[in-house]
Amino acid sequence: MTKRFNKLDGFTPLGRSVAGECPHCVRHTTLICTAHATLDGSGSEGDDLSVARCLVTLRCHWCSKESAYLRLVAIELKQFQGTYREVFKTTDLEQIWPSKTPRELAPEAPETAREVFAEAARAEAAGAFRLAGIGYRAAVEQIVKERGAGGKNLFDRITGLKDLGATQDIVDAFHEARFVGNDAAHDALAYSAEEIADIAELIDEAVIVLYVQPAQRAKMATQRAARRRGTEQPTP
């Protein structure tokens, strides 16, 4: 089950506000559901549980632009005030407008890791989630290699990052990427769009901590040192 826009779950979501990131202005804000329609021919399974695809439109409260999603839902009939009504539960959510732009790691990340991550991001944007999972695992392997972690396999090297100053959150995030990549490569397990996106975001957050923030701190330290030198007065 997806957790993205989970407040859409329940009866008809029309007019309901949800929290999330707007794909237009890239702000975490609230969005209102302006349209929700079940697509014809999406099929059903069983007597009391059906699976359908719905077209959802959300309008951003910040920039007022609309975005569209294809929503896979499980529909269950539940009794409500003496009658049966359809209850929708989202199982997957795919952004279809605006078109997704493949992700990129920050320029401070190692070049090879950035290239591998970009290839995985293109697979993710194309809906090839198994390939994306394998690619994101490979990006983690390049980062771990650049950090100089030792070990006989990727598990040991990721775990060894803790001895090199990485936080437990980063170690856990990289292990998650390893799990997903292994599942895709060895068992052909298909993860949802949201689950793959979560792995990509975990890697991106780790790169910010490992590379971007240290670079920013070094730059500010250099600026402070230059300012101090500029205010020093020669001794008479």
C-alpha cells in the first residue's frame, strides 16, 4: 500500500485536501482534489473487492497549478447509514502530468555515482522499476567505494561506513537500497513507484549529508578566513 496522499482513501476524495509535494513548484504544501474518475474497463476481482484505476487531478494551494495522477485502488463495499458505499484504498499512485524529470544527485557527489544514479533515475522515470532498483543499488556501491569502506561484500562495506563517521540513518538507507536492488536482480521482485522513489530520496538525502553539507561548511570557513584576513591591520 502507498502512503502518498493517503488522505485520498475512503469515500470519494473530491474536494478533499492532502499534504504533499507539488510537482510544479516543488513545495511541500496542500493540494485539493478537483477531479476523480474511475476509468472504464479497469476490471474487478471478487464479489466484495474490486481493483480499479482512477484518474485524479490535484490543484496546488501554493501555485494553483494542477497535476494529474493514475491511481490504482482497491474498492470495498462497506455499510454506511443503512446502505452500501464504495470505499477506496490507494495501492499505487503514478504521476502522469507534468512529466517526470529524471532525478540527479548533487554535483558534490562522486562523478561515477552521479552517472549511475542518473541512469537509474531514467529507468525510474520510464516506469522500469526493477532496473531502477538495481541501478540505485549500484549508485550506493559507488558511494561506498569512494568513501573507502572495507569488507568482503556490499553488506560489510555499508555497515563499515559507521566506522568512517556515517550516521546510522545513512547506513540503514544504504542497506534499504541494497535490499531493493538484490530483490530486483535475484528474484525479479517488482516494487511500486513510490517504494522506488523512496529509495532514490534516501540516497539523495545521504549525499547531502556526506558531500553537500561538508562542502558548504568548508566554503563558509574559507569565506570567514578571508574576511578575517581582510580586517587584519598591519603592525606599525
